[in-house]
Amino acid sequence: MSIDYSQKIPNNVNLSNDRTLQRALEHWQPHFLDWWREMGPHDFASADVYLRTATGVDAQGWASYGTVKMPDYRWGIFLADAIPERKIGFGDSFGEPVWQQVPGEFRSQFRRLIVTQGDTEPASVEQQHLLGHTCPSLYDLRNLFQVNVEEGRHLWAMVYLLHAHFGRDGREEAEELLARHSGDADKPRILGTFNEPISDWLSFFCFTYFTDRDGKFQLKSLAESSFDPLARTCRFMLTEEAHHMFVGETGIGRVVRRTLEVMKELGTDVAQALRGQGVIDLPLLQRYLNFWFSSSLDLFGSEVSSNAAGSFANGIKGRPDETTQYQDHVCTDATYELPTPDGKGGVQTEKVSLRNAMNEVLRVAYVRDSEIGLKRWNMQIQKAGHDFRLKLPSTRFRRSIGAWANVPTDLEGRFIAREEYQRRLPEWLPTPADRTYVQSLMQRVSTPGKMAGWIAPPDRGINNLGLDYEYVRLN
């Protein structure tokens, strides 16, 4: 379905036929643009950026490339095409027709989910506000800006749902999405990970690999929703989310490749020798992975959750690929075995209702998906003849939510004394010295085709263009 770009708000939801909704969104639009100018990429309003813009939601139309100034980017509202005669795929209303409006009894649950998802989109733009000033190449700078404008459009997607289906409450929530700010002491973003500073590109690559992957799984769950406008919105958002994870996976892979090149040149893997050559040693990279992976795990919520059970039972939020991956879509009597602390320094297996364990089902799938990139990076390391392997820490490590919250464990998930845990954290997480060193590498490279010394070039350019293409023209 093509999108009419002659409209003030490009959309494929027939906005022009709902004047009340159109006026409400046109009232919100200047506030969004003010937010973008204040909190979006700092000091790049006049840059010409080679960006991808959706002109349709089918395979041919969702990725149209061209040069644009970011404040002129045509954000809008795009829903994936409706599936004819779509039925509810899970929960107590399994097999019934999907809903085009929110049932009154589920309004607060839907609103909370949409607001929480919507809050993450501008949060990540705010976290990355200053990154452009230290880009390792114009290729990377363009990718950062592509992620930023798409997060802005994902905010539009959630705001549309709030305005269209939740009345005055929805309009007020949409305003609040621009009032909270990442890291703000008085009005922070809702989820903790989205208040973490991202002041260097290694953090950015880890964030797009791990935290945007959480976004993928949340969107895949909401894409199963019985509320069809939400499901269609998230299906289209997933086409863009894939690029964000690509930026993270290839970015970390390029860091690994460059480090391996210098290890070969020097004939050593000693961290100080590598740092003397301005690259990121692998143990330092591992500490960054530990930090961002463990932080992202909490985004799934508690292992046992009555809210998750209610969301599944009421058809609000399913499991990723619910209709294709599972046989039982109602899960009334199904159970799930969950390892939890027994309070005596050991682990017990707790049998809980599967509906109550839906957050954990999601987290397990996320961990399995996160392993894919590590296998690729480790293949590079193995081919280079080194024994070091990157790995994910245990899902019990450094948790702040759920059964393992504040339980001191090592990276393998083994119980340890709290004193030992505190003493060993500098082995496992980035230290102030680590962060200072990484920050010292963050020097902007803006010559087309050139790369910072701590990262290897990508395998290919964007949309069949060369690596020496001027992806961002800095005016």
C-alpha cells in the first residue's frame, strides 16, 4: 500500500477522513519537532543524510533511499496491510475475530503496554544525542541517523494508537512521551536501561545489538495481539528494527576484526600493548557485553508475572511467532519449570503456570537469539588462531527484577558471597578506567571512505553504494 507524501502527516490509515484525529495529531506534531530539535542528533540539522524512507508497506515500498535533512524527514503513520479475516491466535478468545477497537475492560492494560513501548523510542534517541560528534566514519554516522529517525517514526506509531483509540487519556499520555527524558533526575524514562548514558560507540553497538533485540521480541509479541491496529503497527515496525540489530552485530564484528588485525601485527594479546595501538582488547569488549546484556534482561520483567498471564489470557500480548511455533495457544493447564533461589544458597525448581511464565518464555527466546552474533564473532577469533571466546553471562547475573534480583552470583550464575561479588565486579563490568580509555578513542572521522583506527571497515556500503560514498554531507 503506497503512502501519500503530499499530506502534512504521511500515512496509510486514511487520516484525512477523520478530521478530529487529524487535527489532534497535527497539534502534537510541532511538539514532536521541537523535541527532535532539542533532543535529537545534536548539531546536525543542516547535514544532508542518505536515509531510507518508507513510501509503502509492501516489500517494494518500505525502503526508498535519498538524501534529506533530518528535520525535513517525513515521519508518519504506517500500518502493515490487514490480514483478511484474521482470527485471535491465543488466549481465552482464541479463534474469534480480531478486534478493531480496544475492548473497554482491557483499555488500561493496552494503554500501559503502548505507553511503555512508546517511551523506549524517543529514549534511545536521547541517549544517542551526542554520538554524532565522535563517529568513526560517515558510514557509521549515517547508520546512527537512520536508527534515530526510525525510532522517531516508531514513536509516531505508538502516539497514533494512543490518539486514535484512547481518547483524552491517550492524548495526555502522548504529551507525556515528550515530557520524560532519558536520565532526567525528575522525569526519567520508564525502563531503567533507557536511562543509561550512551557516550561512546562501543556502548551504541552493544545497545543496538542487545537492547534493540529486546525491542524485536517485544514487537513480535505485540504483533500477535488481538487488537489488530496494534498488531499491524508492530509488524511494520519489525521491518525497520532489523536494521538496528544489524548495526549492532556488524559494528561489534568490525571491532573484533580490527583488534585481531592488531593482535596479529604485534604478535600479542596483552591488553596494554593493544591499547597502546588504540584498539579495544577482547576482555574489555567482554565487559561491555556483560553490562548491556544483563541490563537488557530486566526489560522482560519478572519470571513469574500475573500481568503477563493476564495479557496472554486476554489476547493482549502473545508469544513471538505464536501461530507458527506453538501447538497449544490457550495454555490453560500447561506448566513451566523455573529455577529459582531457595533462600538457603541453593537452587530449586519451581513449577508454575505457563501463562504466569510468559515473560521467561520471551527471555529464553531472546537469549537464544542473542547467541547468534557471539557465534559469528567467535568464529573470527577462532580463525585468527586465538583461544579467547566471547560469551553471554548467566541470566542470573546482575539482575534487578524478578527471582534473581539482588542475588550475588558470578558470570556463570553460581552463588557467591556479596563481598566477593562487589570485589569482583571490576573484572566483569566496564571500570571507570575502561570507559575513559574507550572515550579517548572516540575521535570523529568525517572523510569519505576513512575509518577510525579502532574499527574495521564494513564489508559493503549501503544500497549498493561504495564505502567511499559521502553518506553524510556536513554543511
